[in-house]
Amino acid sequence: MRVRMEHLTKKFGSFTAVKDFTVTLEDGELVCLLGPSGCGKSTVLNMLAGILPVTKGQIFFDEEDVTELPPEQRGIGLVFQNYALYPHMTVMGNISFPLEIQRLPKEEREARSAEMARLVHMDSMLSRKPKELSGGQQQRVAIARALVKKPRLLLLDEPLSNLDARLRLEMREEIRRIQQETQVTTIFVTHDQEEAMSISDHIVLMKDGVLQQHDKPQELYNDPVNQFVADFLGNPPINNLPGTCQGGVFVMANGTRLALENCLRVPSGTAVSLAVRAESFLVEDSPAPDRLTSRVLSVYQMGKEEMALLSFGGVSFRAYISSDYGLKKGDLVHLGLRNRGVFLFDRSSGVRY
């Protein structure tokens, strides 16, 4: 099912939680609503579910306007952060409960519930109670319960945040597998950029209730539209070197200069941030006007590569450098810049040049 939100706005009194939010999510995709805490992503999810009324704007499922429909008429499956399983019921009872409410025959309920249990790899634990299950197993049951209704749309609200790191990784892969097998359109809310990058077809990145960028995960990383997007995605975070553009030269506060072709697109004297991914540096043999002659502050071993903390123009930054170079604290190193992963942003507006 295709989901379309047009000029969606949600206000709580004088506070605007979501502002003029317009986006289209294609049929059969897994889309992550991503952003920091308080950015409005769960509010969007709750408006899609019908739990929160819309202040302004419209929601369409395919071409049907569902803006005013109650939750039970929208054909959604919803999985919460805390699983919300019934402690007195078995796994089978929890999964089949939505079908019991629909008054389906017992035989059909059990057949569909057993099918969903197999899908989430819980078919050998149908007689267990929630207290006998691990966190990951409880989450599988919650997903099966949401899917047994054959929803048009599956909504997952921070479903992995209560799990430890190993289980999160496992459940990430499981959610992706289940979504691909069922092909149900799925919206997954998270504040974890690594989680979003690893499982989604598209990411909708939000800040302060406003859509920042909607794109494929790698496109957000490689082609951010503004400073916030570049900063939010990536581990380690992108390096930001403050300065001004003067012709084709980037000039830092202490007078350090770097020949930078991208500066030719920027009005002279504009305060900018030179943003460079840690993997976008190249070690060169000699100094040059377009190279960062930098001092090594420290080096961290990371297998074949090393993470170096360096200083250029009085500002520290991180770079991945092959351990073949054998860098040590105090060394001088000359770094060129790759074409990919290097951006210029306006320091006041965050807009990319």
C-alpha cells in the first residue's frame, strides 16, 4: 500500500510538533522515520495510526483519504517499544487475540496464528507465557500479533530500544527478513542512524517537526542537503572545519589557507563549514596548496585501518588512515581530499553550496 501525507501538521496548544509534513512512501517498502528525540517522528506514526488527530493536512492510504478514520478501520498493525503482550496468555493466545476480537472461527484463528509464528520463528514456543521469553522473543510475538490481521500498513515505534546490542542486531535482520517475505508496507521509527541505514529502503529524516530529507540511506550519507543531515548520519560524525571562502581559497580563523575549488561557488567572505567524512582523506607525499598539512594528536588501532586524531588550522578532526603508514603522535602528514564525502555548508543557515 502506498502512503501519502500532505501538509501534515500537529499542534499541542501553542507547540507545533509536526509542521507542514509532505511525503510519499511507496508500496511494499520499509521506511525509517529517523531523527533525534523530540523531532516529531512518533507523532507522525501516531497520526498515521489514528491515535492522534491531525491538526491540519491529509493522510492517504493508496487513494483513500483516511485522515478522519478511526484506528480500527485503517487496516494497520502496530508494534510498540514495550511489546504490550498479555502476561496471562500464551504465545498462541497473544498472536491470535486480534482474530478473536474479529470473531473468526477457532480453526482459522489457529491456522493463521501458527503461520505467523512460523514466520517469526516462534512456532516451537506457542505454549509459553511472555515471562518465559527473552526480550527478542517477546518482540517477535508482538510482530506476529500485528501481522496476523493482514494489515495494509505495519507501524513499528522504536521496537528495538529495550534490547541489548547483540539482540538489536539480530532483530534488525529479522524485521528486514519478515518485511521482505510479507511485502507489507512498513514504517519503522528510530533515533538510531545505524539501525535506519542498515534495514530501510528509504529514510525520512526529521528535525524539530520538519522533514529534512527523504532518500535512500546511502544517498542521505553521500548527498546530504544540509548541515543537519550531514552531521546526523555517520560514525564517527562528519568533521566540520569552520572558515570563510575567499575566491577559490578556504581560510580558517588563524589564517591557515587551503586551496578549495568548491569555494568558487560561494560568495567571497561567506562563513562556511568545510565538512569532510573521516574516510574522505588521502595521504599524500608532499605539501601543496590543496592539502591539509596536519599534526597527528593520537592514533587508535582499528584492524587494518587506524583512526587518527589530527589538527589543522587549530581545529582537530578524525581521519581513517591505513596502518601501513605507521603514523605516530607528533608526526606531520599531508592530506588530500577525495571527491566524495566533502561538502561546504553555510554556517548560519546550514544550506549546502
